[in-house]
Amino acid sequence: MISGLKASGTATMVLEKEDASGLSPKILELRKKIQNKEYLDNAIQRIAQVISNHLIENPGELKLRD
């Protein structure tokens, strides 16, 4: 369960531990991976690269909001 608390204009998220029994091995594997800062940094870089490539290939899709 994810809980949020607003304090001083910032949001704090707390992940409460849940019983891992009954969860798929894939979910358990991903939970372990997201605890690794290097894994998260690499994942963010990959996402940014895919978005950048998409915008370069399709510049018409980049529209500024009024």
C-alpha cells in the first residue's frame, strides 16, 4: 500500500510492507530491482532515450500547450 503525506509543499510516500506470499516471482524480482539505485538510474536513462528518439523521428508530435 502506498501512503502519501503533504508537508511544506512536498509529498512524502511510504511503501508499507505487504505479505509477499501469493505474489508472482516477476513482481518479487522487480521489487528487488527497484531498490537498486544503479538499476533505477539506467531504467530512467533508457526511458529518456526512447522518448528522445521518438521525438526526433516524429517532431510534429511535440506540441507546446497554450
